[in-house]
Amino acid sequence: MMLRININEALESLSSAKQRTVLALIGIIIGIGSVIGMISIGEIVKNQALKQFEDMGINIITVSKDYDSPNKMVTFPLSGTLALGKHVPGIASVAPYIVSGTQFSHGSKNAFIDMLGVTQSFFDICKLTVREGRLISDLDSYRYFCIIGSDFADSLQKSGTKNVLGSDFKFGKRIYTVIGVINKVSEGGGMLPGGLNKGVITHITTASRSFEERGINTFLARLKKIQPVPVLQRELNHYFGAKQRGLTIKVSTAEQLIEGMGKQMRLFTLLLGAIGSISLIVGGVGVMNVMLVSVTERRKEIGIRRALGAQQSDIQSQFIIESVTLCLAGGIIGILLGITVSYIFAYFAKWDFIVSYAAILLGVGVSTAVGVFSGFYPAREAARVDPITALRGE
Amino acid sequence: MLRLIDIHKTYKVGPEEVEVLKGISMTIEKGELFAIIGPSGSGKSTLMNTMGLLDKPTSGSYFIEDTQITYDDDRVISTLRNRKIGFVFQSYNLLPRKTAIENVGIPLVYRGLKKNEIKEQSMEYLKRVEMDKWANYKPNELSGGQQQRVAIARALVGNPAIILADEPTGALDTQTGQEILTFFKQLNEKEGITFVIITHDPDIARQCKRMAELRDGVITDRQRKVDR
């Protein structure tokens, strides 16, 4: 009951000093806004990265050449890699690939794009699906067929190519026929080689003949069941060591990647927490200042209320509630601002927008705490006002 | 009703101590219309603040309705002030942001009454001071006399034991002042409400049932019965 009256009271008195109220709010809005915005963006990034694992599953590993290995020139042998499933128990399927940057010229347009040479198994492991035409199959060995990413296809269509499918384009020194377009994949932070949506894919045998970079440095593998990294590493080193002298390998699992991301997120959060805390302290001091001015201005009112029977604790809670109301108003505006910023971020990054409810809760909690903290001292001053002098002074 | 026994009050002004009340003893009975008269600086405001529990005497005892006042707990003192005392000030002391009816309701807010109860009772008291038509006006939209009526309603609303009025007519013209005083007299006679009026104006004091004169912190003229 008292609380509701006090909240009305607070709103009334805050709106009677609008300019001052708004100025005090700016600090809180920026503080809460930046914290909420950053947390939301962090959530969006995390969500996006995890989505890839959801698509692909987490029983995927990336095996890459250890660049510190004794023989730097050596790469994975294609047939040996493809036969891995037969020799190493626990490996279900493998997808070696070659990546190479390639010049692409089309009309007046010149671009540098990523080209990928893959086997048929790549599409299955990466869960890539076809939007138009068909995927590359192992029967396309040594043929200049390619499939392209959805963004690339869209941009070709925009620049005047009506039928992308079946058209010929020159990538590097060779001309390829487009036989398919793949559906958009979620990118960033996962296991997939980057740039698939804007890139071109051909068969690995074609790639080994025409790419500037022809060695296989990396392959993906799907495990039958999740195994510890050291075991995998030992088995694979044993296998490849016998095949290719001087080749050592490095394994990274989905789990490792997720864990690494978690570490990064924690660091990120800590940094943001620090920035947010500083701006909130500054905002809190602003609110405290406004509240102190308000107490000084309303000494007479305090005197009258005391004469009419207000206890010191009534006066104190009135001013604390006023300060909390002020900070909560700032907090709510800040939360909206932060969410808007993260929405804009997600929109331009073309990532899924999610609202982090934990962040909203945190925003409300923190702004309440700032309100109590910065209202406490002014409220105590208000409660200590001597009613006699307050009533006497005009 | 109110009993003061040998009340002393000393203020520290810089290094010096100034004794404002020098042993005041007096009794005010229920249903009295009592005037305390004295020139400025005589200590009458301090006396009223002491009676109104806003100030704590340096020594002496004070009883309200046979309860001796102890000054160590703000909650107890504030509650007593809320329930037993109604103040009427020279400068009305209404809260400028609040309407007449809201101002009247403030003492009830601190009793923890419900909103509609507060509104109902405030309206009832506004009617008694004939200000119900002005319930939703703010103080600066009312004349001095009207504001003082609202302040009186506010003093009455909690049904206190006593109304303390500090120069209630001081800011009003003679005619309006007289109206307010007449109103006090009516309330006193018809409803038996106890009033203590502090004033420097002998004309006002003369209209009260009983008066005491305060000079330099002592009562010089002993609470004589005013002939009427």
C-alpha cells in the first residue's frame, strides 16, 4: 500500500523536474544499454555457432596437417585418406578437401573467391543440400563441373545471368559449367570451411589438376562414436606416419571448438562487465547527485510530512523508491536500446535474432541495485532533516 | 489532556547556550480553546514545537493524555504526532504539487489506510471546512483563506487529540482571519475539539476561552480565564 503511494509520489516528483530527470537517466541508459546490447550480441553469436553443430552433429572432427611437422611439403594422400574408414575403427566416413583462392572474372566484374575441391562424402558430412540442379558426385571426377553457393548464385542472377544453371564461368584459368546451387549454410565459428555461401565447389580430382594449391591439408571425418582426442590422434598419426613419411596431424573436435568458444565468451563477458560497471557507476553518481539536489529542494516538504506523522523510515523509503524508479526507467529504456542494437547487428550480419531473457533480467536487477545504491545516501540525508528548521525555512 | 511540567529548552548558539524556555508548567484540558500570546522571541514557537513533538525539551516532563513522552524512538514519536496532534501553520504549508484532497489525506497515508478510505475521509473533512468544491484544485489556485481551510481539514482529518495552530491568521487579512477564528470557535463549541492557538495578536487571544502570556521563556500572565 505504502509502496504504491510512494511509487506514484516518485513518478510525480520526477516528472516535475523533467530536465534533470532526463539528464540523470542518460548515464543509466547508456550503461544498461551497452551491457544488454553486448550480452545479446554475444548470445546471437553463440547461438549461430551452435546452430552449425546442430546441423552437422558433434561427432565431426577436423584433421589437419600439423604445420610444425618435420616435413613441411607433405600433404594427405587422397586414396589413403579415403580408405581411412577401412583401416581405423571408429571413423565412419571422411571428406578431404582442397581450398584455393581463385580469380573470377565475369563481364566487367573481377573478384577473388574461395574454390573448394571435395568428394561426394563432403556434402553428407557437412549436411549440404541442393537448391537447384544437383550436387557434385564422385562420377564427376576430372570434369570441369562446379556447384556454387547461394549468395554467389544470387549475385550472378542480379548482375544479369538469367540461368545460372548450365552457364559457363571462368575461374582461374579454366572454364567450369555450373551444375547446381547449394542452400544457404550457417557460417562462423564451426567446422565448415569458410565462405561456402559465396564460393564455388568442384570435385577434388578436378581441383588437384587445376588449383594453384593442390595438396590436401585438411579433411573432415564423421566418427562412429565420440572418442577422446589423444586416442584419435595416436591412431591417425600411426596410420599416416606409415603412408607418408614425416606427416603428423592435429585433430580438433566439435567439443574442443565449443569449449574454446565458451572461454572466449567468458572473456568477452568479463570485459563487457567491466565497461558496463564503470558506466553504471558514473550513471549512479549522476542519479545520486540528482537525488541530493531533490532532497535539498524539498526540505520544506520533508518538514511538512514529518509534522504530519511521517517516520524517518517513511521519508527514507520515499526517496529510495524515487531513486529506484528513476533507475528502473533508465534501465528499461536501456534494455530496449540494447535489444535494438543487437537486432540491428543481427539484421546486418544476417544472423538469427534472439532476445536474451537473462540479459533483460540482469538489466532490471542491476538498475534496481544502482537505484538502491545511489538513493541510499540522499535518502538518509532526507530522513535526518530537522523538521523544525525545514518548516521555518522558506 | 496536555500537561507540561517544568519544561526547559536550551539551544547552543555558537559557544553560548541560550535558554529559550525557562521552566514552563501548564495544563490544557480537553475541549479548551487556549491562546498562548507573546512577542517574537518570547519562545512561543519553541513551546509549540515542544507541544507538537517536533522538538525535544532539554529537561522537564510532558504528558499527552496521561502518557509521559519519551523521546528516544522516532517511530513512537512520529506515530504519536500522527495520531494525537494536528498542525495549522501560518503559511499553510500545503504541498504545492498536490490537490486539496490529496493534501488533506497525507496524515492518513502515514497511518497506512487504503486509498479509497483516505479519499472518502478526506472528502468528508473538506466538506466540513466547506472546501469540497475545491477538492481537485492545487494550492496555488486557491486564496489564502481557502488554503488555510484546507490546512485545517488536514489537521482535523486524523481526529487528533489537539490542534496546534501557529499564527493561523498571520498571513490573512483581518476579515478572513476572523472567519478562520470563528470557524475554530465553532469547531470548539460544537464538536469539543481542543485548540491551542499561538499568536502575537491580543485581539485573537481575547476571543479564546483561556490564555497564557509568554515573555522571555517564562509564563508571566497566568492562564487567566478570558471574559466573554
